[in-house]
Amino acid sequence: MKSSVIVFPGSNCDRDVAVALEKFQIKNQMVWHNDLSLPKSDLVVLPGGFSYGDYLRTGSIAGKSKIIKEVIEHAKNGGLVLGICNGFQILTETGLLPGVLLRNKDLKFISKNVYLKVTNTNNVFCTNFKKKNVVEFPIAHNEGNFFANDNLLNKLEDQNLIAFKYCNNKGEINDEANPNGSSKNIAGVLNEKKNVLGLMPHPERVIEPLLSGKDGSLLFESLLK
Amino acid sequence: MTISNEIIKNHGLKKDEYKKIIKLLGRNPNLLELGIFSAMWNEHCSYKSSKKYLKKLPTKNKYVIQGPGENAGVISIGEDDAIVFKIESHNHPSFIEPYQGAATGVGGILRDVFTMGARPIATLNSIHFGSPDHPKTKNLLNGVVSGIGGYGNCMGIPNAGGEVKFNSSYNENILVNAMAIGHVNKKKIFYSTAKGENQSVIYVGSKTGRDGIHGASMASAEFDKNTDDKKPTVQVGDPFTEKLLLEACLELMKGDSIISIQDMGAAGLTSSSVEMASKGNLGIKINLDKIPCREKNMTPYEMMLSESQERMLLIIKSGKEHFAEEIFKKWDLDFAIIGKTTNTKKLVLNYKDNQVANIPLNALSTEVPIYDRKWKKSIRPKKKNNLNLEKIKILDSLKKILSSPNNSNKKWVWEQYDNTVMGDTIQKPGGDASVIRIHGKNKGIAATIDSSSHYCSAHPLSGGKQVVCEAWRNLVSVGSEPIAITNCLNFGNPEKEIVMGQFVECLDGISEACTYLDFPIVSGNVSFYNETNNKSIEPTPAIGGVGLIRDLNNMVSQNLKGINNLIIVIGKTTGHLHQSEFFREVMNITDGPPPEINLFNEKNNGLSLQNLISKKLIKSAHDISAGGILVTLSEMCLSGNIGALVKLPNNNINKHEYLFSEDQSRYAIEIAQKDRSAVCDILKENDIFYEIIAKTQKDILELNNDFSIHINDLKKLNNNWFYNYNRLQ
């Protein structure tokens, strides 16, 4: 499997995700935001960070960047796209994923480990979560409050496009386990074709026991199947 | 324009100093030149009150590659790996404008580290606020924490914690000390000394604006009732640009075009150009028409004294400028060739075809006035005897201490800082020290920041010693070998004999402990004039320590690991309660002497613990500091979600004194019962005093014949203070 990680000038999880991809034998290339073409890849990753500073709405400038046209094309042709944190925010800006990411409910940056329930394991990113569908990932964001109107939320539920929901350690999805105010505790969503996934938590930061867990490995291992 | 007495005063210069300037120049300075002298001669940049004492500090051991005097200190950690680190204060700006003050404090210290070629791998901070009920404290706390987070999170550098403290002496003078740590290949370290004539002086980074003019001079004076008027002297941070600057500099550093590099920090273009040229025994000529400016019609005075952030000054080999230009263009940063190195040993500035300044560089470096200020020796206060403690309930005292602002869990703070980015954070904030792995290797560094202002205030000499030992102990507790420190010396007005005495004696204590423990100081910063309306802060030297963990499999953490294990206290408890959290929080007693330090025991206890750790006999370890044995043990229980049954050893010490005293050089360790004799044998062999005090158990912390409490209840008490205090109204 071949992947490309897009590097925006303010990306800061690009190295982390590249390390994770390589650990799982995915052959990766870094692609600069000003490049006009994408190398041949099965998977494109939009990493976390602050793409262009995000002084404007998060991800909005990246959503109009040079390379993003190629990413959209890649997704439309059925190629896989994974957006983590800022990458998720960028994907909602491009329209590849539905919804928007607002400022956290308490107006503070949140950096901590959270529990997630994997609510859709029938997609190429999540098949390995069948064996363990309550997992612990870190979050680190200021704008992770997923918002969608009721129609959209119903559609996401009906079509089973919600991949991850914030929950407690028992897998119960409730307000107390919702760190940032997201509608229906949503932490990650898929597009209709299920070839594009965006999530706020960081699977690439939990890929070995020394890093307080390795639940993130399940996502990368799923991609190999 | 004639220079009036008022102009001289507004530049923070004394009459005698002005006379010296005239003598050095052989003429009156013009306003621009006066501004440059003011920027270089102020306390913050010149260390004129502290130099005499800083010289006496130990700065070398077998690991030190670079000691004080560069952008940051450098130590070797084996193979080709070196660690670059430094701490710096941003106290005055953070009080005036907490978000930007704290943010640019982080930005500044990060530049100091990556200027040397290192990729930053962690930041820490020591932040001190006034009393929680002071009207300004809540806003300052929220602003500073958001500012630290806002900058570091955007840069993508994990925040490895530090300390957060409250005390009314900081009501009008908060402390924001930021430390940064970077990793560099030993063979690719960059320095600030310019070399060679006729080499290009290059300006890169952000444009110069009208912010932060005279910031360093502002930080070299006391505050008064007009503090709010100083807002324009605070710089505004742009972490995105700093991220670009970081990546662009590191990219350029892969090649060989850089001769030297220095960040434009305090006193901006002035100090960076003067320092680079004077260290290289050269001159420097700058054409101010070339400076990238944010606004039109900026004057030479504004350009030279602006403290706009995210800028660097480089000396590039003649003929290689285009390599640099290409890289900075790629990262969308300003790039300008603004001058040349010369052989004149002078700073010469030209603007619109006129020479606007011409100053011999020695006048700004070696000729800076140095003061040997008067100081007063302090006397070690006496103990109070015959206090009746019997009626005071142990559990109530424990609850009170654990729920107090200074001893509460600081999660509310750490959770606003990204501490897992870069994928190498092995121990997050909240432990004795944080642990960061060296990328791609199985070794790591431990880092901590400590201060003990109450101890230093009660007796500066003991306090200075103690704070070094505390940092050393924290590093030992996680299984590292302590290597070196950086210090941030926060004091009041050095022109006062008492304050200068605190400084001199704290430094004596620091020096004695550093020497004994072979724990040298490789970088640091002095912040005087932390004083408002004649009221000074408590003396607060903050010590940032770095240790090496050669094999991460030997790392130790403080959380209890299992039930039916034994807890042993290493080191002797004599029952010293003065200056303890128990006296302060429970008894409301704030006078008396701080605990004394016996450096022999300190070292012996620590080295023995290292020995036990290397033999894999330790399940968890925690240094016993603020709060004493019972608070330490509670913290181990809370972080491990495991309880303990405490049985007091048979000795003649009153149980309050035993459980809450803050005698130094002690650790609590958790060991398996089967290892008991192996552990005790090693301790005996090394003449270590130890006592078995508890056995771990499920969920409940109890003291035999006294109290019993579920750790979840204790956890709530320990966690709630910050959330309640900062709840949105």
C-alpha cells in the first residue's frame, strides 16, 4: 500500500503520522502543499496541525490550497482519504465530509485521552475495531465541536456514516463523556462511499505501549487488509 | 535634538551612566544612539547587578558542550545526540497582557533553542500568580495558560508540564518562566559568534513593526500605578510564522552557508547585531533602508528597538546568500540582506544615505557598567516550640492540603497544552518529571522545573540549596541520571539591600548544591525588578533540570502499580514542620526556618535509589516534598488508583510531624514483598536510613487506628479546585 501525507506549512503531526504509516509497512511520501500533482497513492492523509495558521476559520485556507484539488479528485475516484484533527477540519471545508467543527464548548483547548466507541466497523479504516470497539485515543484541539443540523444528523445515523463517538470507559455514550460539545458525541465521520474518514482524535499518537497505549494501531492495521 | 534629563530618565539610564556614554563616544549621543545604549545597558540585557555573582556558578561537567553565554546551553547525551535547553522569564509583559506576554515568552525561548540548530522537543513552564482571591488573578491565570497553550500547540511542541503556584507576593507581579528543550546532532550545533569580514548580514522572519519598543527596558524597572500604560511595550506573537521560521532555519542548517545565527529577542535588532559582531571581535554595518517593515515611515529608532517577534539575524557566507533566500521564500518568510560584517569594531547604521549611528561595539558590550551592589545577610529564623497538635485531625489536614490551590491536581492547566504531539511523550505532566523519548531511539530525557519561594524567603541560603536538590530528586525519581540545569532567577529590586542579599545568598546555596551534586548550570536568565509600589515578590529562583534515561525500560513513575506491595520511605524524617504546607494551609503559620539540606545524605539517598532502579527493584517512586509523607503517598495512590494501609514506625516523632514534615532528601518507593530483603540489604550497605511505612491495597487509603478514605473521594477533592475556580459564570 502506498500513501501520501500532505504537508501544509503549519502541519505539525505530519511526521507523527508518517512514522505510524511506516511502522505498519505502508510506503509513504510527503507531499508539499504547493505541489500541483499527487504521486500515485492508495491513501492520502491530511495530518493535524495549523495548516496556514488557522487565524481564519480552521482549515478554510487549506480547503482552497493548490494540492487540495488533487486530493478531491483522488477521493472522487474512490481513493482513500484520512483526515486527522486539522485534516478533518479541512475535509469538512472541502465538502468531502459533512458537518462543521466549531470551537470547543468550554472555549478551551483540550488535550487529553478520551474513550471512543467505534460505531461503524464496516469500512476499510475500521475493520480491525471489530475485535475491540471501545478504544482510547488522545485528542488535542480547540475546534473539535462537531456540528450538523438535525436533517444531516439523521442522515448520518440512517446511513451509518458515524465512525467514532466519544464514550466512557464502559462504552456508554453520554454527555459526561463528550469532551467538546459535539452533536451526538460524534468524533469521526465517513463520506457516503466510505472512502473518506475524518476524526478529531489522534490514532497516530497511540501506536505502542510506551506511548500510553496502542489502540491507534487498529486503524492502521485495518488499512492493510 | 538635545538630550534632556527627562529623555535620559525615560530611557532608564542614570546620570552617571549617561556621563559614561558621552565619555565612550567622545561626544553626545543622538536619540537613536541613546536608545541603543538604553537597550544594551538595561538590567535585562546587561546583567549589570548580577554578573559578579553569576560568574561564581559551576558551569561544567563531563556532559557540558556549551555553558552560559550562548543562545542556550548544550549537553551531550551519548552517541551524536545533544540536548539544548534554556529557561527565560517573561514576567513583566505577562502581567500587562497575559495572553501575548506568555505566548511570546514561549516563542522567545523556542527561538533560543532552534537558533542553535536543535529541533525543540519539549517546553515546560514555571508560573506564579497572586492570591486566588485577588481580583486580577483569575484573568491572569486564564490568559497565561491560554497564551502558553496557544503558542506551543500551534508550533506542535509537546508541553511537558512544570509548576503552577499561588501566593500573595505575586499579586502585582506574576512570574511566567518558560523553558524549552531541543535535540541536535552534536556535529551540527550553530553558534552566535560572527566570523570573517565582509560576510552578509541577513534578516529573516517576520516584518518589523512598532511593537515591543523598549520591552527590555520596561522589564528592567518596577511597576507603579501606571502599569496599564505600558501595554504597547508588549510584543504580539504569531506562532504560525514561528513554525515557518523553525522549519526554514532547520532546512537551511542542513547545508553549510550559515556562519552564525542569533534570534532577535529582547532589544531586537540592536542586541542581536551587537552581540554577534562583538563576540566575533568584528564590526557590523547595517543599511536600515533594507529592513522589512510592517508599517510605512518607521524611524531608525523604532527599527532598532522594536521587539517584533519571529525574526532572526544570520551571517551567511558571501556568495551563498541565494541558498538561504530560496529556502526562506519557500516558507513565505521575509528575507533581506541588510548589511556586512566589517573590521571596524563599530556598529554603523545608515538610513537614506546618511550615517545615523556610529558606536564602538565595546561600549555596548565590555564597557557596560557593572555594579557591586550592597547587600544584607539574612539570619536563619528560629523554630517555634510547644505547639499542641494533638487536637488536629490527620484526615482533615490531608483533605485541606490536597484541595488547596497549590497542592491541587493541575490537570485543568495541563489539559490546555498539547502534550502528546511529536509522538515521543513517555511521561506526561503531573509526575515528578516528564519524560520525552529521543526520536527513533530507546533513550530519553527527563525534565522538571522547581521553585520554593517560601523556603527562599525564609532563608535564602537554605532555599537556594533546596530548590536545586528538589530538581535533582525529581529527576532521580523517574529513573534518570541528572545532568545539568538552567535557572531563572526572579527577584525584586536589586538596588535594595535586602533583595540583593536574597539574590546573593540564594545563589550561594544554588552554587553549593550544584557543585556537590555535579549538576552544573548551562544557561539561564535573571529577572530583577519584580516589584510594584515598593512591594517585592518572594525570591523565586526557578530551576529547570534535565536528566538522561539511557534505557527507557528502566524508567520509573510515581503511580502505584499493584496491591500487597510495600512502601518504604528512604531518608530520615525528623519532623520539620516550619514552612511546610501543613503549617501554611492548616495551622496558618508562615514564619520559621525552612528545612535544612544535608548534601551528603541527598546524594547518597539519590544514588542508592538509582542503584535500586537499575536492578529493577522499584515499582514506583516519588520524591517527598511539599506536604510531606502523607501527601506524597496520597499522590501515588491517586495516580495509580490503588490504596494503602499506613502503619507508623516506632519512633519518638509525633504523628503530625511524621506525616506532614518536609524534611529533605527523602523518597517514597513501592517494592514487591519478595524483593524486601534485596532492597533493604542495598539500603543498609549504603548506610541509608529507611522505614517501611505502608502496604498497598485496593481503593482505600487508611492510617492504622486513625482514618480511612476511598481514593475516589480523595481524588475529587484533589481535582476540583481549578475547575470550580475557573468555571464559566
